[in-house]
Amino acid sequence: MSVRSRSEALFAESLKHTPGGVNSPVRAFRAVGGTPFFAASASGARVTDVDGNSYIDYVGTWGPAILGHAAPPIVRAIQNAAERGTSFGIPHAQEVTLAQRVKAMVPSVDKVRFCNSGTEATMSAIRLARGFTGRDRIIKFDGCYHGHSDGLLVKAGSGALTLGNPDSAGVPADVARQTLVLPFNDPEALRTAFREHGPELAAVILELVPANAGLYLPRPGYLELLRELTRANGTVLIADEVMTGFRLGPAGAQGRFGLTPDLSCFGKIIGGGLPVGAFGGRADIMDRLAPLGPVYQAGTLSGNPLAMAAGLAALETLEATDAWNRLESLGAELEQGLSAVAKAAKIPVCFQRIGSMFCGYFTDRPVWNLADALHSDRARFARFFHGMLDRGIYLAPSQFEAGFISSAHASADIEATVRAAEAVFATL
Ligand code: KE4
């Protein structure tokens, strides 16, 4: 059992100053019980807490740390940029360079606008789709999380689902009413929604690989049907790739599935660990944005030089090292190892994975949607989480989150993780 007395003292102090003691709800360990450790530093595949405990990290600050923590190319890029000024509030060359890099990696992006978070990216993409179509209603899918803007906090995943408030208080009924929520992977529900509402639908927004209720994959043909229905109805198809963008390959999930959305949203990796979001896509839609068009969107620190330098270093390093092949093989090793020890222990675990993203549901049934995911045994997951944490393995503190492997992880880390899981499964 790791000693975490300094973390506990810090958490008690933090509770006096910040709601729930955290600056983002999912960090509070409410889904798994106990209190969060406080990070002191992180490097490569590991994070170290203020009590000196070191953990193999599969949260990766929720996705950005795809090259591991404190990756030298990113640290150097930030240091060099900082010496020339941290924010200009006027265009600078790195914004152009990163935009060119994003366009080169994601063919569906003709133009891109940088902002400061994934929430800003999806909120702005929805507003842009409404401005472009002149329509108000949108479709999202239950369990999917697109950040915390009002219209998207309806049957949302991630922390909202974890804390049991997928429909957040404070969202006006008039706003929520504009958001239709469908079950994912249900073609009939899609056809019916478009039959009944097609001409009034401004946009459909989705995670192509929903990873905010754990992780599940689109059934064969589902994304193609969605593309066909949105195109036939003049509805803007928005791929939320905040989590999957540049992680599942140079062109993210859309590259893997051969989908061409009208708009895409990015975040996390594109900032190299600094606050960045982005949205981009068809030029005829993007050019409706101010100052060219009537859809307003802005941000003091949008495109700031630190974040641009960090994001560029991240994307350049991913491409130069072809990190995706390494991430795929590490992911396969983890899947094979964890599945084998769960089976040997006769613990029903549905292990889902795509590339370096994974989730182990404590259930004996396949998981294709939120309803399936909700059958998982969360109490058993919580015991597994703490058993692994006590053995130096930090998994996402919720059954409804995905895990992330970085290119800084080594096979030895995977082996240590599998050995720890084998020991914990014996206690469940
Ligand atoms: P941010 O506003 O947190 O940068 O991005 C929102 C967002 C949008 N779209 C997707 C697919 C996302 O996964 C996210 C944020 N992901 C969560 C983790 N499930 C962030 C962790 C947190 O809320 O603390």
C-alpha cells in the first residue's frame, strides 16, 4: 500500500479553496473512492507523486502526453518560444506552420482555426454549422462527451457520466431541447431521426470512437450510413477528434475509418500538453467565420506561440519517429497480456482497444454502446483501480474513461502492468 500522506494533506487544503479540491471533476477519484494523489513531476511513461511514489501512467493527462511526459523536443520548443515572448495577440509564423502541418496530416481540413480547449473547438464548430446551415437542432450520441458547452452537456459522458449528472444543472431547457440524443451504433435510430428531423438538423457531432464511456467502436457500416444521411440532408458532419486526432494515426480516427467529415475538432495532442484546441474542415464552411463571415469566434490566447511551438514539436516528432507503429505494438502487447491474465483468473473482462487507446470493462458481454457499458461492474473496477495504483500502475480513475499508452512506454512497462493485474485479479 503506497503511503500518500502528503497528497492527502494537500487534498484537504485544496478542498478549502477549490470546489471538490480539483480543477476538473474526473480528477477527484469520486468514481473509484479515496482521494487523488498529487503529482510532483512526470517524465516519460511515469508520474511521481508528492510522497515520492512513482506510477506507470496510462492516463497521459487524458491524452496529450502521447510522446510521454516532458518529452525533450516539446520541452525545448517551449523553452525557445518562451524566450521570445509568451503571447503576441498578433499573427506570428508558427500559427501558419502548425496550420500547414494539420492540413498536410488531415486531408479533410482545408482551413483550421486554433483555440484554447477541446470544449471551445466543439462549441465553435457547432455554432459554425448552425451559422452555415441556418438551422438550430443538432444530434449527439449518448455517452459521448464533447466538452462542457451548454448544448453538448446532454446525456454526456466522461466526468458527467461518472458523476451521474450527464444532463448538467444550469443548462436552459430551451438549449437542451435543440440537442437530439441518439444511441450510438443504432442505424434505425439514425434513419428515424433523419426521417423526422432531417431538414432542421444543422449538425451531427460524434466521437468516431466513443471514448468517454470507456471505449467502444463503430459497427461496420455505421459511419458510412451517418455520412450518407448527413450529406443527403445538408447536415454538417462534425468529427470530434479531440481525443483520437493524431493519436490513432496522422489523420486520426477519420483516417482509420476512411471517413471525410465536413468539420473536425482537435485538442490535447495538438497542444503538446499546453492548452490548445482547433477546428477545421471544408473551406466553404470555415470561411463563414469572423472576420470573413458572420459567425463570431475569438480567443485572447488562441494560436499563442508557446502552444503552437509545443504542438508543432509534438506532431513533427510523431511523424519523424512514426510513433504510431510503436503505439500499435505496445497496445497489442497490453491487450494480449491483460486478456490472458483476466481469463486465467476467470474474471469477466471485455477488453476494448484501438491503437494506443483501451478500456477494460468488467462485464461478460460485448460493449457496442452506452447501455452495454453501463452493465460493467463499477465496484469491481474501483477495487481493480486501487489494487493497480497500490502496485504502481495509474489507470484512469473511472470505468467510463479510456486509457492511453505513450511512445515512451516500453515492453517492460507493459509486462509490469500485466504482472500487477495478475496479482490484483487474484484479490477481486
Ligand atoms: P477539453 O475542453 O477538456 O480540452 O476537451 C473536451 C473534450 C472534447 N471532446 C472529447 C472527445 C474529449 O474527450 C474531451 C475531453 N476529454 C476529457 C477526458 N475524457 C478531459 C478530462 C477532463 O475533463 O478533465
